[in-house]
Amino acid sequence: AIHAHNEATKALLSPCCCFHSVNTRTMICFHLIWFFFTLVAAKQDSETEAGGVRWRDLQVSMLSHGTTLLQPSSGFIPSGHLCGIIGPSGGGKSTFLAALGGVTPTHSGLSVSGYVWWEDDNGGESNMTKSTLSMKEGQVAWLQQHDAFFSMLTTREAVDMAAFLEFPHLPKSKRNKLVDSSLDALGLANVQNRPIGDRSLGRGGLSGGEKRRLSVALELLSTPRLFLADEPTTGLDSSQAGKVVRLIGQLAKERHIPCVCSLHQPRASIWRMLDSFILLGPGGRICYMGSRKDATSYFAKLGYKCPPETNPAEYFIDLMSVDTEDLLDAAKDEARIEELAAAFSHHMARNEKLHESEQKWQPPTKSSRLSLPNGSIHPILWVRRSMALLQRSWRQNIRNNKINALRLVAAIGNSFLFSQIFATVKKGVPTAKSVADRVALLSFGVINMSMMALMKTINLFASERPVVEREQMRSKYSSLEYLISKAIAELPLDVFFAAAFTTMLKGMTGLRIPLAQLTATFSLMTVAGAAMGFAIGSSTPTAESAMSLGVPVIVIFMVVGIINPSGVDTTHTPPWFLKYLRWASPIHWAIEALCLAEYRGMKFEDKSARWPWQKFRDLPKIGGLAFVRNGDQVLDALGLSNATYENVMKNLAILSGINLVLSWLGLHITGTSFEQAQMADWMPGIKSSHHESFETANHQSTSGSQNGEPLTMPIVRKL
């Protein structure tokens, strides 16, 4: 304000000399009004420049062959601004957003270089504070392109869970107030008790616009310094799209943070909501970066005047489009885009402020990261988080009525079907004729329940993984916490459906194994199948790849796990890899356990009073099981004479634990790790690309350019 006062005084002195003949009172009023508006303008500029996100030499390239996806650029977006990123498909909009927010996945094969930081201008460059941004510490809010939720939760439950993970030490009363204010601010109070649902699966629930607002609510529960939105209008009609962008713009001004949104094809009303925008061409070339209001005049000076009654956003995107169907038109389009990129680079270099100090563009040191307290290692907090995750997983499972009903019908229906197919397994004293059918009945029952458990787990894990990854981006909980809570939440339902299957099977057939032992074996086998599903789902990046891997795996384990009813040839030694595959198969251990419980100590029906041909007719018809006289001989023929039920069940439990450990390792390996913008340590004597571009423009170098325009990288000081 003092600086503005001095400048205003100097400005006011010169008019006084020119208008000495005017009435003194009139001049005083004129000077006061001039001084007032000068102070207002200075205050607005001060507020605009009070803080924001700045990046320097930000570039993204592919590690495999070095192709540059995003050309180097430097820029600044002030707090309170809504900045849009527009351009054709494949122009690098999402790539730029991910690089700016530090959320480029490590496994994407991309390399991010440059610097991104947050700065607070507390009254001049000498008092300027700079700090790097981190998604894990809650300084970046990332609204992804597709909404991901636990569909069985209500709107309020989803927000409350997010609030607990964000502020675990906050008392429940204060957390409820935070949830209420968040729901009210985003217009979700009237649907707070409605399940989120999934309309793609016919489950009703929230509309597309309501889900988008819920995603915004989850991201803004914390106090981020930067808000990024990747195509927030995807899947919404024009009315809902306008409401979402207007909401983001209001949040930018109310919270005084920069908001950056990639927009696929914004309509005119959305275009007018933007304060500034970035125009990206193919190959990540920046052809404009600055105020929205100045864009049409800028392009008009280059000979590209926006036609009347045309949405400027659509016109600018058309300028960046390449007609790939016609080679001649494609060459013209490429030349136009290259011309616009070079013209903008030269324009920004020509308008560079000479007096702007190097300190303003000097990145912060590595030690200047803002750190937040982390209570992840506190045992009480660990237990509370695990219990909250367990409650969420349980709600997701128990409320899925349609899936649970289908699983129950499948369990009862399959047990009834098996009892009719293997009709020789009748009630009463076992007969030798039923030996082969008993082995087949138990084997098919195990295969059926294990496949159901595996496919169900892979499907659920794949649907929940985007939510878990979003939460783990900010280190809300560890993979071990999620895995333990998920496994415990799955156990009661798995035991229930296993009990339904075994109760029906025991009642419809003459199986000798006790119901409790039969249910325990199938329950542990179901847990082992679910653990194997966790291991497969955690080691693959998508649901499609998990399904593609899960089917052949279960087929292989089924082939190596079944017992050959014709008997086992003890003189033949199988290859070493078959031994390991058989040991890793939960189907193998479950069938062995059931056979041991079924045949150990079994006595066949006495047929001494029958005729010889009747005895021969009732004997088993399969190789090694022919002429067996009791259950112990059956186990000997199957190669299980030295095995015990307890040891086999112990091995099945160990295998389940190993699969859970593999799931934990898979979540670590394929989990949320990102490529951060990074360069060598800053050296004050080394110039970066934006200074080189400025110097090239001043010397009017024509190397690699047309009409004396330098083909340098796009440079921007501030939007």
C-alpha cells in the first residue's frame, strides 16, 4: 500500500502542473478519486499475486524411446483462478495435469522432469515462501476422470469415512459437523442417506452430477493448496457439466486456491467461467497460455480470427486438430500448429519482464517440503483405522443383496444337482460301488466352491481398487490394514455360503463325513480361494487382466489338484514343477482333506449272503479302486495312506496365509507410486529453458525458424 501511495502521488503531481487553472476543490476531488482507484487496483493485484502454483521446465517423455509427450514449459497460476486445459484428444491434457500434481504412475513408463512448487508472496520477494507439493501429504486434490466409490455405502457414510481417514484424531461430534457442512456446501444434504449405487449395473443410486459433486466433496475435505480435475464433465449432460465447473470455480475463489481442469469440449457457458486457459496441441506443444479474455484478439493478430457466433473454445480446438485421413491436409495442419506454437513462444519471450529477478523462478530446496503429522504407526490409531475399514467392507458385502441371493441360490442349486448326478452316494451303509462317485462328488464340490470364491473376490477387488488407490495416494492407511480388514469381512459370508452348500449336500446324499467337519473344510477352502483371488487381483493393474489371469490359474490348479479315481501309480515320479503346482493348489489340499475324513475307518456293506455275480456287479469299476474292501484300502489306492486330516488342513491354512502375503506384496509392487517432477539440484549460475528462449528472442536468431521467429519452447511467467 505504501508503494502504491508513492506511485499514486507521483502520478498525481503531473496533472497538477497541467491543470493549474482549474478550480482547486475540483482538482482535490479528482486526485482523491484517482488515488482511491489506484489503491483498489494495487490491492487486487496484491491479492492476485498473493500465492499460487508455479512450475519450471516441466517436461514428460517416454522412457522406452525418449519420445516427448509434453514439451518443456514454465508458468504460474495464481490462487483463486480457474484455469482450463483444452486441446484435441492425445494432446497431453491428462499428462500435463498428472505431471503438475505429481501423480504420474511409476509403472506408466513415463519420465517427468522439471520443478513444481507452491509459493506464498508475503509482501515482496524477500518474504516469499516456497514449498514443494505432495499428494500423499494432502496438498494436492486430484479429481479423477471416472468416479469410484463403495457403491453400497450411503452418501453420508462415504463422506464420514473420508473425514475419519483425513482427521482420525478429530472427535466424532466435530467430524459430524464437518460432514454436515461439506454435504450442505455441495448440495448433497437431501441425498445423504441414499446409497451411492452403480447405475451401469442397474443398482440405481446417485445421478452422474451427484456422484461428481460427491467426488469433489471427498477431495476437498482436507485443505489442499492445488485442485486438479481431469475432465470433470465426462459423462454429464450440458446442464450438469455447467454446474460442476461452476462449483469448481466457486471453490477456487472461496478457498483461494488455483484450480486446473482439463476440458474435452467445453460449451460457451463453461468457457466464460474460465479465468485463463492452456491450449495444447499434438505432441504436448503449448500454443497459448494466458487470460481467456485476451485469447481471441491474440489469435486474430496471427490471422486466425474467431468467426462470429462461434464458441472460441471449439474454434481453438479446431486449430489444434490434424486431419489424419488426408496426407495433404494433415501436412497443412501440422504446419499451422507448428506456426502457432512458435508464435506463442516468441510472443511470451518478447513480453518477458527484464527486471524480474532470478529469485522468483528459483525452485525451493529439497528440505522445504511441508510435512504433516503421520500417526500411521500409532497402535491405537492403527486399530481404529482397521476397524473402520472392516466396517466399510462389511457394509459393502452384506448390503449387496442381489449378489448374495445369487450366491445362495448357486450354492443350494449346485449341491442339489450334484446329489442327483452322483445318485449312488445314498444314505445307509456305504457300498464299494459308491467309492468312485464319492471321490467325484467331493472333487466337483470343491472345484465349484473354489471357482465361485475366486471369481467373486477378483471382481470385488477390482471394483474396490480405484477407491483404495485414491485413498492410498495420501497415505491414509497401509496395504496390510486394508487386506486384513477385507479378509475378515469376507470370512462370515464365505462360511455362510459354504455351510448352505454342505448342509444341502449332506442332507441329500449319504456322505459319511460329519457336517461340522464338512463345513469346516469347505469354509477353509473358500477362504483359500478368496486369498488366491486377492493375490491375483493385487498383482494385476486392471480387472480385465485379473480375469484373464485368474481363469487359466484356476484351471491349472484344478487339473493338478484333482485325485485320479483310478488310483495313484507310486512307481512314477512326477516332474518337479508338478509337485510345486500341486502344493500351491487349494483344490488339491481340500480334496485330500475331504477324502481322508470320508474314507478313514469306512466299512463297506456286508455282501456275504449275495450271489457271486451280485458281488461282482457292486464292485468299483475303476482300476486301482477295484476289489477294495474298506475305506483304508481306498486311501491306500489314492496314495493317502500316510496323510492325516489335521496335517492337510494345516497345509491349506498355510497356503491361505501365503496367498495373503503375496497379496500384500502385490499391492506394494503395483500400488500407488508416482513420478515426481525432478531435476538436478538447482545451480544459480545455470540458466533454464525460459531464459534461453528469452535471450534467443532478443538476438533474433533464425536458426530452425520461419520468418525470423524462433522455434523455442513455450514460456509463460504467469496466467
